[in-house]
Amino acid sequence: MKRISVLNGVNLGALGTRRPEVYGSRTLADIEEWISAEFPGGVEFDFRQTDYEGEMVGWVREAGRSSDGLVINPGAWTHYSYALHDALEAVEVPKVEAHLSNIHAREEWRRHSVVSPAVDATVVGMGVFGYKVAVSYVLERLGRV
């Protein structure tokens, strides 16, 4: 059984109510339930969300030791957290950065990711479907589609 950590960062606990025109109306719990149903059997998920950067850095390190792959939506940390970049860079498992919105079509300050150079792939602008794409990519890298 493959274990994939799906880590969600700052403000993602407010999904469903925070700017639904940008991020959609599904809650994080809805997304977790949907992803689990999309990959029945053979995949164990570790879903987590935090608004604390240091906690996220610790979870990334933990995922490198206890998971086969990692999907991360860093939220706003995407644009300035060099600590998160460094933690991701040190993790040896397949890892994907995922964003619900298309960060490249938004405000200027959102168009650059400091964590992208430390991951294997980035998925943006696909809404919740992006999580499915990210998990599929991790499983492909692990040799299981």
C-alpha cells in the first residue's frame, strides 16, 4: 500500500466559505473525501492542514520519512516561504505543488512560487481536480497508476 501525504497550508481550512468564486465551494473535508474515493484501495492518505508555517515544515520533513509521496498546497506560503522551499528540497519522495486557482493569472505577487523549484511538478488552475492530477502523478512516479 502506498502512503501519500496531502498537506494544505495557510487559510485552506476556510475553503468553501473563503472566496468561493476563486477557490470553489467545496470544503477541505469534501476534497479529502472525494480524493479518497477516487483512489480506492492501495493508497493510504495522510491529510493535514495548518495555518502555522513551522508546523508545515515539520510535516514536510515527516512526509519524507513516513510517506511514499507528497502533494502540497502551500497557500500564500507559496510566494515567500524559503523555509518551506528548503524543507521540500530535502525530501526525497515524489512531490507535487498544487493550487486550486491559476496563480499565474492572478495578482502580480501571486505569480511567482518560491517552492516550485523544490518539487517535481506543479498543478495550477484546475480546482479540486488538480489534487487528483497531483496524486496520479505521484503514483505514476512510484510505478503504480
